[in-house]
Amino acid sequence: MKSRVLARLIASQICVHACMAGMRLAAPLLALREGHSAIAVGALLALFSLAQVFLALPAGRFSDRRGLRLPVGLAVVVSCVGAGSAVVFPVFPVLCLSALLTGGATGAASIALQRHVGRAAQGATELKRVFSWLATGPAISNFFGPFSAGLLIDYAGNNAGDTTGFRAAFLFMALLPLLSWYWIRPVAELAPVEQVQGAMPTRAWDLLRDPMMRRLMIVNWCMSSCWDVHTFVVPVIGHERGFSASVIGTILGAFAIAAALVRVLMPMFASRLREHVVVAAAMVVTAMAFAVYPFMVAPLAMGACSVVLGLALGSVQPMIMSTLHQITPEARHGEALGLRLMAINASSVLMPILFGTVGAVVGVSVVFWVVGSVVGATTRVAWQLRAEPESGH
């Protein structure tokens, strides 16, 4: 795959994903400023993931049929409408609509981009390389979107009581997806996958009949939950220990930087990496880090654990994506990507509620230990991903 084309796809992903990431910061802040409860704000945040739970499979099937540019073009339109509506009507019901639209559009665009990259790659080594590079996109956008939104909220407003700063942030988020279309427009479509004449209609759940796909989904859900655990529990532990917001933010920032760094480095060693070895090793390291994390009482020690977790969890997604494209039929790559995204976002909606309930009853440290134990027990499943792929490139 040409580097110039891959760079365009990564830039396109960054722009559409940054729109959602910026909205995910600005919308809750405006809701809180307007006096809405923490429960309402939590529901607002859940809508960003909830939309992807229901849209992921249809978006995957649509990408299988229509390729790259039409799904991304529609996602750009929906993202612009979602963020733009908050510029015109910055009220809570519209913010909820914006969350649904920008979240769903980002998921649909990601599926189309990932499918295109996977089909364009030649062989397992290039799959690992291109997905490692593509995975840097969300890491960049998760910094750029909230950072730019925060600056506009703070400095574009006339005073603390008006919504000018928030409107400016929403407007900038609404314009970002247009850049996504600018980057992707010159990218040529790949040849469509030939459909078998007279073939019986398929369902997404049929993919789970393959033992390899079931193992992949289990491992993917497990490691995605670890990401949610860390994001949820660290602020709670930091608050209990009296850390300032900047210290807690630095600990979480160290995690994000480590996750991005490992994805930048992985393409250099793609030919030496084996998917099942990387994922199994990441699960062992994650289980060990979760076991000791509650005992790290100093910010520096927590930061060190956060870096280790970032390196481990950051290495998983490119390996999962590479394996997925090798074990699923080419005509159903989009559908498989949609199934994966649906599972991840369902977990992101439900797991924080579960973590909060368990943490309130027995303490947040137990959450780390329970999830770490599950990760350790699931390592054997990751090792079984070493089987030869049934289909692929």
C-alpha cells in the first residue's frame, strides 16, 4: 500500500474522529454549566457509544457493498449536521442528538477506512504495519479534538456566562469533517468483491460460528474492558488520594502517549511480530499491572503503571485488526469490523456502570483485581489465535 494513500486515510480518520472527541468534551461541559445533573451528563456521554452499538453492523454491510468514499462521505455529512446543530441550538436535547450523530458517523467512517486499508494491504506483515499506523489516528484525534475545543471554549467567549465559546467549539468541530472528505476524495476505490451467484443470505452472527472469530471477539472485549477500567478507575483512585486534577490528567495522559508511541514503533518491527504472541504478552503484562496498581500510592508510581498499561493495551488493536482480516472472508470484512465495533461500544456503555456499582460496594481496587484476573485467565484464548487463518490475502 502506498505511503501517500495511507497518510491520506489516516488524516481523514483524524479529522472525523476529532470532531467526535471535541464534542465529547464540549457537550458535557456545557450541560454541566447549564445545571444538568451528573446522571444526565453520564447519559449524554453514553450516547456517543450507544449510536455505534446499533449502527456498526449496518455500516459494515454498507461498506462491503459500496466501498470507501460513499460511506465516508455520508459520515462527513452526518458529523457536520450533528456538530452544526449544536451551534444553532446549544441546548441539552440537541446536544444529545449531536452525540448520537457524531458518534454514529465516526463509527461508520472508521469501519469504511479500516476495511479499505485491510483490503489494500498485501500479506500479514503489511497488515500489521498499516493497522499500526492507522491506529495512531484516534490517538492523535483524542488529543487534538478536546484540546482545540477547550481552547475555543476558554478564549473565544466574551464572558463566563454566554455560550459564544461553546458555539465556536461546536462550529470548529462541524468544519473538521469537511477536511476528512478533502483528504479522502482523491483515494481510488478498490475493485469490488465478487459476490457468489445464488449464495444464501448471511447474518453477522454466522461469523461467530468460526472458533477463531469467537476467540478474537473474547480477547478484543477483554482488552477493551481493560481500557475502560483504567479510564474509569484512575480518576476515582486519584481523587481518593487527594491528587489534583492536573496530576490525574497527567497520569491518564502518560497512558495515552504510551499507547500512541507503541503504535508508531510497531511498523518498524512488523515482520518480526506474531499476532498471537503480541496479544498474549500484552494480556500477561496487563494482568500483572492491574494486580499491583492499587498498591501504587505515589503519583509517579501510578504514572509508571499507566505507561506500562499504555504500551501493553496500545499494542493490541493493530494485532486484532490484522488477525480479523485474515480469518474472515474478504466479502464480509466490513460486517466483521461492524461486529467488533458493536461489541466494543456495548462494553463501553455497560462496563462503567458495572465498575461503578462494584466499586461502590467493595472498593475500586477490587475492580482492578477482578478484571486483571479475568485477563490473566483469558491469555490462553489469545495464544490459540496462532492457528492458521482460514481465509485472507
